[in-house]
Amino acid sequence: MKNLITRTITGVLYVAIMVAGMMRPDTIILLFALITALTMWEYCGLVNNIEGVRVNQLISTIAATYFVAAVALWRVGMIDFRVFIPYILTIVYLFVEELYLKQQNPVNDWAYTMLGQMYVALPMALVFFLAFQVDAMSQPSFEMLIPLCLFVFLWVNDSGAYCVGSLLGKHKLFPRISPGKSWEGSIGGGILVLIVAGIIGWLANRNPSSPHLLSIGQWIGFGLVVVIFGTLGDLVESLFKRTLGIKDSGNLLPGHGGMLDRFDSSLMAIPAAVIYLYTLTMV
């Protein structure tokens, strides 16, 4: 009971912070820069526990955080493409420093360094392609509904899968990686997301004021993409932890593990959502 209360309180706090952070264009940039910094720091700490691996935790975290903020500022038109030059130089530095560290296997360090940038920083930066839309005149506009709904779909999917799986789960989805997940739970969570997506689409289309408004069918497709790739993202993070021999990535949020535990689903759902929305609806 105590653990359930703890999970509930921290879960409500987490949702409140996420929703409040997405309300304004300046706060969403600060929010995801902070999430990136905490997640990358955690990631580097985990991989540095692997024998023969030494990732520069401080520089990698600074580089990832800078990249996310730079993408946001470039996306809204405040800075041109030259904003990425410091990031590129930092990545070059992370490669060159291995010449002087005399590690037994520097390729491991390079691989885990770049994996962190691709696995953590890139998905977080792509959030701003959902939050900031650019019209034909290259004028950006802030729309919180799409990125907020992406996380709403992830929360609904996780909660629905847990409830349905606890009650009806019999057939394991991926027992080698995540023994607790079942096909019944995943399907139940997915159906719940599609219902929520349809309701949001219906409500949004009652007031068609947004220049990038999605149809009800497109909202449902958006929900389906988030469900599929959110589940895959969860499995990828489970494989990562299983490979490292750990249960939770950290203990930043009591009852919820670390940052990678909290944002595992979004790390694949965000890129997939960007591809879906821009390829099928917004281009």
C-alpha cells in the first residue's frame, strides 16, 4: 500500500510538471532541455559501469542538452543553422580525446558516446518539430496539443496495458526481454489509446481553428503509431537494462525508477510521430 501511494503521488507530480511545462513555448524548451540533461547523465553513468567503457559524462551531457536547445531555437527561427557548429565541434572533441586517454578499446567509448546522442538527444530534440509548426511564410507557431497528446497516449497505453495485463494477461509479448508484458495487455492499452485519440479528434474538429488540424482518422493513426513505437521503445529500454544486468535505470522518481524508465516509450514514439505527421499530414 505504501508503495502504491508513493507511485501515485510521484506519478501525479510527474504528469503535472509535464503538462505545465508544455503550456508555453519557453517552458517546453526548458522542460525538454532539463529532461535531456538528466536522462543523458543517467545514461552515461550506466554505460560507464560496463567493463572497458569510459564515456565523458559531463561533456556528453552538455552536448546533448545544447543540441536540444539549439534545435528548438533554430526551429522557431531565432537562430540560423550556425547554432549547431558548437555541437559539431563538441562531438569532434569527444572523438579526438580518445587519442590521449589510451583506452584499451576506444571504439567502445565512441560507440556508447554516439549511441547516447542518438538514443536520448535526437528524440528529445524532435519534440520541437511537433510543438513548433512553420507555415509557408516560414513563420513558426506554437501548438501544444500534439506533443501533449503524444505523452497522453503513452500514459494511457501504459496504464491500460498494466490494468488489462494484470487481469487478463496470459500470452507473453516478449518473454526474453520483458516477462511482465502480455499480448492482452498491449492490445487492451492500444484499444484504449485509439478510443482516446478518436475522442480528442472529434473534440478538436468541433473547433477547426488550427492550421494543422488533424482529421479524426489522422488522430487515430497518430495514436496507433504512438502505441506501436511506444511499446517498442519500452522493450528496447528493457533490453538495455537486461544487458546491463539492472532492474531500474535509477531512483530519481520514487516508485518509478530513473529517467530512462520514465521516458523509455517516448524515445522511439517521438521520432515515429514526427515521421507520421510530416509525411502523411503536414507536408
